[in-house]
Amino acid sequence: MPKGILESMLRGEGVLEPHVQPMYRLNDNRLMAKEYLAWHRDAEGVAHPVGPILQDPSLRLEDRLILDLRFLESTFQTLARTGDDSYLHFVNLEPVSLEAPGFWDCLPRWMEDLPFDPGCVVMEFTESQGVHDLEVLQGYANRLRDLGLRVAVDDLGAGVASLTHMARLAPDFIKADRSLVEQVHRRPYQAALLNALSHFAQRMRIGFIAEGIETLEELQAVMDADVPWGQGYILGQPWPTRPRPIIGDRSLSG
């Protein structure tokens, strides 16, 4: 993302426009969940995905907190306006934001406005710059559950840290990283690993989702590996919700 767009967002210009991407149960093609992704629409009306900039290690911690908390607020506003309990709602959360007092101050208020049970909301921990102390992260996960929310671990398979997070956080859902899905129909070791993880998740009663499915061949291989849920461009690209103005209050970073 160009530097000018980042500076524009930090100045509170443009609008936040969460996009949603569907997740399907693969054996019957039933919509089970939607993931809410951060997008920004600039003054020229062009929409830009913001995930890559939040994952940039050069982004200042203060700016990461400001942006992530604004996107979280925009997402919960979207859920209050358009969400329902016919499927789950996955909300991306930078783990470092869990350390911001503003997040815990605002979260109860955001949840009060939801028109459905908070158990329909799944807070998805991303694997970028975040909390590295797993005991601390486990405490935050338990705190979210105490509020009635569910927890997911993203990017499983992208590194050893992901496997450690899965074991320590005992999430409600795990998502297999694109690196395990890409060309899986040509890579039997990846297919075997997906199958093993799927059966592990089933035994532990954890939801298991393969993300980043982009071709029909990958989709068939994922299904052959007994992965129950899938997400990716072959199943549905992100689409916009109604945009919301950016809120310029920097006090959220607490």
C-alpha cells in the first residue's frame, strides 16, 4: 500500500469499508461463516485492502494500534447494522491490540449493540506483529471467551509458532494457511498433513477451515483430505459492505 494511503488513513480521511468473504461447508456447499476484512476507500473512491499494511513489520506500533482499533470498531458497527445469527462472523484481531486498554474499554459497548448472541462472533488471531508471550495470549483468549466470544487461530502451518498457539490457546477454530493449500493436489505431503490436521480437529471438536483455495483442483484435493470447511477465491471473493466514515479519535489506543 502506498505511503500516502497510510498517511491518509491516519489523518482520518476517506471511509472504512469492511469487506466480507464467505466460508462454506464443503460437503454440501452451505454458507457457514463470513470473515470481515479491513478495506479503506480513498477520496477518489478507490478501495484498498488494509491487511498487508497491518502485517508490515515496519509499521509503527502506535499506528498499528490506531488502525486496528478503528477497523474493529467499524466491523462491529457493520455487524450491529447488518449481521444476523444464521452464520458465524469472523473478526480479525491483531494480538497487540489486546494489550491496549482502549480495546477492553470499547469491546463491551460494541457487543451491546449486536443484534444476536456474541457466541456468533469469532475473534481471529492473526500471525503478524503481536503478543509473543503465549501465557499472556492465553489469558486474553480466556478473557474473550468469558465475554461469550469464540476464538480462532489463523495461518496454521505458516510456522512452528502457529502450532504452539493452537496447542496453548485451545481455539474454537483453526485455519490452515494458504501455504498448506497451494498446489495441494500435486503435493501428497501437504494433502496428508491437511488430512491429519482435519482428523485432529475433529477429535478435539475444533472447527477446521482451509483458506486460500483458488482453483478447482485445490478445492477437490482439500475435500479429499476431509477438510470440512473452505474459504478462498474459488468459493467467493470479498465483497463490500456499506462504507462507514473513519473515526478520527486517537484515544482508542489508550
